Amino acid sequence: MNAAAAHVETARIDLLARARTPAEIEACVRALRAHPRFNEAMRRMTFGLLSFNERYQSQMRAFPDLAALALGGLAIHLHSSGRLYHRGLQAMMGNDGKGGVISGGRATAVLWRMRSLGLIAPDAAFERGKQRLYKPQPVMVETYRAHTRASLEALALLDDRAAGLLEAWDDEATFLRLNSIQIELLLASIARKDVNQQPLHGVSYMALGVPITLSIVEPAFETGLVAEGPVTISLSAVARRWSVSRTHARRIAERLERAGLRIDPTDSQRYILTPAFRDALERYFCASFQLSIDGIERM
């Protein structure tokens, strides 16, 4: 296959109208795994996200988990559409006072959470009754944009359309368009109350769960393209790397054990990436790749 001209073919459905069925999800996973550069793409994404997290470690405190990362994308989307204020948030979510996804109290909580994470700040120039407009913090936008780029650089090994987006990445409108589409897809999923299947048992919702997980996977990818087999990991070193307690790093490792990670009973620093763990990891990467593919297809 000519990788420069190839992209993953998956079932095209209107994801704003309905979710994929379990069979359709499996078809997408099989299509991605069948690509000859899939393992290389996972390796590239692992190193890319680790490098990104180290470069932006202080800024990433605003994105400690997947939920906060989604809030960052939501704030940028609301701002780009002129709706980063209380009633604008409700209207975008489909609530016009007659019922919808989000209540007035929930909208207040979402805005408060964005402010507490340092994602947004009040815009004093806004005047519309008692409504207060907010704007994203520039450093947050820069960080989020760099995070999206790191993911696209890995996806470009599987889909030439991602490579095309990277060529236009200097134009901020490219990033804003992709971000808005992905947020719309996520909001549609929330509105439908789709089942959220977490292959890694929710580790991405734990503070710094993703970079700590990738730190455990990193040694396997350093020696090859497959995240399987024995690796030597010091949780104390991992904790220092990401400025967290060893107890927290241990909790994440314990959560990963449910997905198949094993600890050698004779050596506390020797971990085994089992086939079950590899499967969970691949499904996690597939979900990330597929969201980007879905967004690109709607651009």
C-alpha cells in the first residue's frame, strides 16, 4: 500500500444522528489494525504525546485528565462561535429553557470549572445585560493546538488527509474547524447518552493517567513496534517525571492491572505487558485515531 496516498476506510455514518453500533465499532478497529503502519503510528503517538507533555508540563496542569481536555476544546469551540457565556453555553447544548442536555446550574458549573482550571478568563469588553462573556487564555489555546498536532502527526502515518491538515496547520482556522467538529461529535454522543467504553478502565480520567500509562509503555516501544512483553519500570522515577506522588502512580498502575498489566512477583520493577493489555492499549489508540478521522471526514 502506498502510505502517502492511503487512508483508512471505515463505515461512513452520520455520527451527529446516531452512534456506531458495536459491530460498526469493531469494523473500525479492524480497519485501523489492518493498516501496515498501525503499530508505527501507536509508537509515534506515544513518543509524541510524552514529548508534548514534558514540553508543556506546567501548562498541562490545566488538562490533568480527559474530562478537562474536553473542556478545553469546548471553551475554544464556544469562543470561536461567539457563545462563551452562560446562555450561549445552554443554547449550544440544545437547552432553550424547554429542556435539553444542560441546565442553568450545570452551565454555571461548567464555566466555573473552566475558570478554576485556568482555561478561560472574563472578557471585560462584553456587554449583554447581566451576561458575562469569557475568552480562552492564549496559553491554553496554544497548548491545546499543540496537543492536537501531536495526535495528527501520528495519524498521518495512517491517513494522508491528516498530513494535508498538518500542511495547513499554520492557518489557525484549520485547527479551529477540526476542534469544533470534534466537539460537536462529542456533544452529540453525550446527548444520546452513548455508552462510554473505556478500554483502559477509565485511567484517562485519572489525573495525568495518560502520560503515566505511556511512560510504562515507552520502554517496549523503544525496543520495537509492539507494546507487549517485559519492561523495567521505576514508579518512583515515573512519579518524579510527572510531579505526582508515588501513591498516585501506584493507583494508576493498579488500574492498568485490570486491563492486563502484570507485575513480576519476584521483581517489583519488572512489569509484563500482556496480550490482553496490548489489546486494551490498541483499542484506546483506535478510539483516539477514529475521533480524528471522523472529524477530518466532516471538514
